Amino acid sequence: MMQYTTVCPHWTVALWNREMWIESITIQGFGCLINSHYRFPKDRLALIIDENERGKSTLVAAIIAALCGFPAKYGRAGIMKPLDAFRPWGGETYAVELELEAGGSRYVVQRDFNKKNPFLVLDSRTNQDVSAQFPTDLAHHFLGLPREDYERIAVISGKDVGQFSSSSTIRTRLIAMVEGSKDSQSAEIAIESLKNAVYKLDSRTIQPETAISRINRGISEKLDEISKLDEALESSSKDVKILEDLKVQKEHQLKLLTDLDREYARSRLAEVRRKLEDARRDAEQCKTLRQELKELEPYADFPADREEELSSAVTSLKEIRNQIQEREAENQRLTVEAQALRARINEREHFTRLGRDRLMQLYGLINGIKDSLPHAQTTLDSARRRQIHDSSQANRFLRKAVALLTVATLLFLASIATLAQDSAVKYLGVATLLAGVVAGTAGARLWLRGREMRDAASEALKEAEDVFEQNKLAAIQYLRELGVYVSAQSDLIELLDETCSEIKNYLADEDQLAQLSNQIESNRRSIEEIRKREKENDDIIRSILKSAGLDSVDSIEQALLAFKERCKKRDRYWQITNSELPSLENRLLSDAELSKLKAEADELSALVGQDTAAGDEQSPFDVDRKRQEVQQKLREIEEQISNLEREVGLVVEQYRRRYPVVQEELKALRQELQRATRFNNAIQRAKEVLEEVASDIRRRWADALNRRASSILPRLNPDYTDLRFDDSLNLTIRRSGDGRILDKLVIDSCLSTGAKDQIYLSARLACCLELSAAGESMPIVLDDALMAFDDERFENAFRFIAEELARNQQIIALTCHRGRHERLANQDWFKDHVQVMEIRKT
């Protein structure tokens, strides 16, 4: 079975020379992931396995959001914005932190998506804020690819492996690599620059096509002016009749102007009378404001500017007093706890007398005896059993020895008897004697072996008893030193366990008491500091109240209310002084102006007489506006009459004076048209030459990409070879069986899902490797990218990615197919090249 970890350890290997490497990500809150940390290995593929709906795709989104941020614009209607889609439902912290190695340095990237400006970059070595050095899209900065293009090729999900397409940025980066540059400079950029080429016309720089269009429009205007000059010469005979009609219109406008003058006098009279009434009301209101100002004058110099300072000081004082109460309550609680601990410690008086150092020494000795005493008991029991066994064996040997010695004695006696007889049986006596000697020797050896076995067993038993007794006596000695009563019936092991536990509890109580004492002392010092702040705030409040004359008020709350009430009166005083009264006084009319208005009213009354009803229908402004319109119309008619009278005589003179000038201007415009046309043609020729250069460069990067993709595809699917791209990144493949070339339409329409995924995965991996070849190593994320592969091709593809690609490229793979990977877990290549992780522990 595979072993899982939720956090990968630090790998103590030399850092590889890469442009970008994601070391770890910490997620405080992102979608369903809360307070999660993942550290990715630097020498193998990171494989994250977990069930569906556990946050694998959320982890991928968190990595992309930490690296690139969220898209600034998201215009798809009916779809939730990513910023809102991954917001934690419970309203928790919405932030991620990414540790990143890039450009030879290590950074910590922090994004808090609840903030208006969520982007922060810290230098890992100095911990300095270096955010100003980077755009929010770090993939664009380090890899030259914006977020959408990085996701397009390097973030590969099983559900959209085949969603591979090109972009201008990807093609530009490939061209830059072919040209040997990390910058996005190429022939295509030069073509874009030529498209923006400008032509200077009348001191302004514009597009050549626009300049040509404007010159043509100017030529057309000059031709029109020539035509109008010709027409004016022909139409002068019609002007006489027009002149007679204009004189009739002039008489009508003069009569209309006389009627409007009478109407203006009536409306002006009504307006003058209204002004006189307004002046009377303003004078009364001005008198009222001066009286109110006199009543508010005592509050003019009230220190209202310190209202905010007073409110802040009162609020701070309340907070400080609450802090003091909380700290004192906490100290009381801690004191009670300390007293209880001290009482428990005092109950163990015999421990206290020994001292902490001796007690810890005894604790170690008792622990050692507690472990060695059972071993000594076991050794003693074994020695006793061995002694019984060896004694029994020795007795058997001794019995055999006695029997053999008895036989030897009998044979010896028989041999003596035989030797005493005649010579015919002497040989038999010698043989009997030899047999007796042999039996005696064997019996003696058995007798000695039996005695040795019995003596060795006794000696081993005695040694075991001595060791056990020494341990027992040492244990009893230590227990008695600790004041523990040991009787003959006591279970020594149980007493040792209880004593160790009691010593451990005693030492823990002493440590906790010391910690509580330190905390009580810290709180006491903190209360003293807070009381100093309380005194400072109280002094500030009393200083402000004294300056406001409110130091006699008993309650600070009452003083604050009184202070605010006086501030309102002071504000009202200055509102009247600075705004209302000056504004009203500015509107008051002088005596001369009043006399003038009264005189005008008398004059208009005499002029209008009793006919005043019609004067109330329109304001003087409206009537005057109509008068001005009639006067303007009259001036226009008079001007037309004057012009016509002149034009009849001036048409010929105008023709003679203007016609040659227009002809010269037309000639100059045609010459300018020729220059602009030549310039535009030169620009178009340069663009054509650069297009040929760009086409050659596109062919070169397509060839390099083809070689890399064609080396990857057979490893994923040997049925197809020769994966090729054109200059727009459209691809074709060759079927191995019949050599048939399949284009993208056939691939998408006719091949199986697994085959399509294998082809497009090869294409995307080839793009990643090719773009990384110039030094910008691109992290690759595989989110169940092999889900459509059959078992055999899955194993081949996964092994190829782990053994060959992950060796020089960071690859983070996520999957829910646990069984497939468990079947591979015991293989050596899997153990050497894959680090297995989980989203979170179950």
C-alpha cells in the first residue's frame, strides 16, 4: 500500500538552476480549503490523491490565483466570477500564501482577496516588501505568459485536455526563443511597428492611409470651391428679387419690436415691486440673526476643536478601565489555581525535602530499576528452571557412571580370576581386563560431566539471585528515601510505577506553578503600565474640561454631554457670523438702490398706466430675450440687405481674386498626394519583406516544437507518430499502421476520447518543455489529465512523466483514481520519482 502525507518534508538536495519553482502554498481560506499547507518536493513528481469533492480542483485554482491573481475582467454573462466562486461560504479569511523560487531568488507571495489591494511580495532572505518590483501576474513577469496563456498550456485538466489553442503571446515567445532572446522582440513586432508608421501632414503625424484620404478630401474641396465660384457668377441676376423680399421682412420686424418694448415695461414693473418686497423681508431677517448672535456670543471662543480629542480620551479611558478589570480578574483566577497547586505540592513534603535535582535523579534511577527488575526476575526464573533441568540431567549421568563403574569392577575381578588359570584362557582375561578399563574410564567421565553440570547450574542460579536481590534492595532503598513504605507483601513493580507517576505529577505541578507565578507577575506589571495610561488619559480629560470651564461637573459622561452642547452653540455662532449673516447682508440693498428702484417703479407705473394685466404673464427676462431675438433677426435682415447690395457688385471681383489662389492650392495638394503615396508604398514593401522573415522564423520554431512533440507522443500512444504544428499551432499526426496524415478536424471528430487526450497532452507538454528550454522552467499542473487512458497506456504515460519530465520540470499531479496508483506504488521507479500527498487527512 502507498504511504500518504499531507505535508511534504524539506528535501535536502542542491537547488536546481530553474527560473521558477513553487515550493509551497499555505491556504488560510479558499473555496472548501481552510488552514491548509502543502509543500511540494524538489526532486520528484508531487502526486495528490483524494476522493471527489475534497478540493483538488480548488487547490489548482488556489495555486493559479496565488501566482497570477484573478482576472481583472470577466465578461461571460450568467457565470459567477472566479473571485466570488472561490470565496469561503462561512465568511472566513479569504487568503493564500505562496513560497516561490524564481530568477535566482526566493519570494513569499501573499494575496488577501478580502482587501482592495490584495497583492504582497516579500523577499524570503530579507523579509522586505518588494511588491513594487512585480506586476500582479507573476507568470507574465517570470515566464512571459499572462495568466490565460499559462493556463492554456500548463494547467491540464482531464475534462479539457483537448482544449488546446494558440495565442499571439505564445507564438511571440516561441519566436523569441528561435531568435535567441528572452524579450518579446521579433519580426512580427517589427511588422506591428510598421503598421503604426505615421506621415507628417500640416505639422501633425497621422497614418499614411489617413493622410492620403485627407489630401484627396482637400482636392475635392478645392474643386468644389472652383465650381461654386462659377455658379456665383451665374446667379448674381437673381439677387435683386431677393433684396425686395428682405425689405418687406424688415418693416414687419420693426412693428414687432415696438410691441415687445411695451410688454417689457409691464413685466419690469412687476419685477421691481417684487425686489422691493424681498428687500423688506431681508432687513427683518437680518435683525433677527443679529439678536441670536448676541445671545450666542459667550460661546464664540469655546474650545470646540478639542471635542474629538475629548471623545477619544473618554473612549480610551473606558477601554483602559475594562482592561484593568479583565487583568485583575485573570490574576485572581490564576492566584486561585496557584494556591491549589501549592497545596498539592505541600502535601508531598517528603518530595520537597529532597530537592528538585535529587528528585529528578531518583526518578531516573527508579525508571531504570523499574525496567531492569522484571528482567532480573525473568532471568532468576529461567536460572531456576535451568538448575532443575541440569540437576536432573546430571543425576542421569551420575547413575550411568555408577553402573559403568560397577561393570568395570566386575570385569576387573573376572579378569584377575581368568589370569590366575592356565595359559589357554589368559587371552580372555586380558580382554576382560581391557573391557573393564574402558568401562571404568567411561563411567569416570560421565561422573565428572554430571558433577560439572550440577555445579554450573547452581552457580548460574546463585548469580541470578544476587542480581535480583541487588535490584530489589536498590529499589527498596530509593523508595524508602522517597518516604514510601515497603512491606514484605508489597508488589515492588506496582510501587515503582506509582512512585514514578507521583514524582512526574509533582514535577509537572512545580512547573505549572512556576508558569502561573510568571504569568501573575507579568499581569501585575501589565496592570501597572495600564494604570499609568489611565492616569495620562484622565489628566488629558480634566485638562480639556478645565479649559472649557466644565471641571466642576461630577460625571465625565455629563461633562462630555455639556461639552458637545456648547460646541453646537459655538458652531451656530460661527455659522451665523461667517455664512448666514454675511450672505444676508450682501443681499441687502442700500438706500440709494432702494430709492432708485422706487423711482423706477414710479416711472414705469406712469408709462404703463392702468394696463398691467398682460405684464404678469411673462418675466422681463423672457420678454427681453424675445426682444433680443427680434433685434438679432432685424440685424440679420439689414445685414443681408447690405450684403446683397454689395454682392451684386462684388461677385465679379471675388471671382477674379479667388480663382487663381484656389488653382495654386489644388496644385500643391496634388504634389503632396504623390509624396504620401510613395511613402505608403515604401511602408507596404517593407511589411512584405518582414512578413517573409517572420514566416521563416515561424517555420523554425515549428520545426523545433515538432521534434519535441514527436518524441513525446509515441511514449503516450505508440499508434501515432510524427506530431507536427504549423505556424498557427494547428497540429497534424501520422497513424503508424497505414501512414495516414490526420488533421485537427479528423482528430476531434473521429478518434476516441483517450486517443485525443493522449495527442493533445503530448502537444501541451511539448509547448511547456519548449518554452522552458530557454531557462524559464514552467510548473505544470495535471488535474486528472490521464483519466481517459487505459491501464497500460496510463502506466506508460505516468512513468514517462515521472521519470523523464519531472526530473527537470516541476509537475504537480492531482487525481481521484487511487486504485490505479496503488497498483504502481510498489514499483521501484514509482518510489524513486513520485511523492504521494493527500488534500487533507481523513
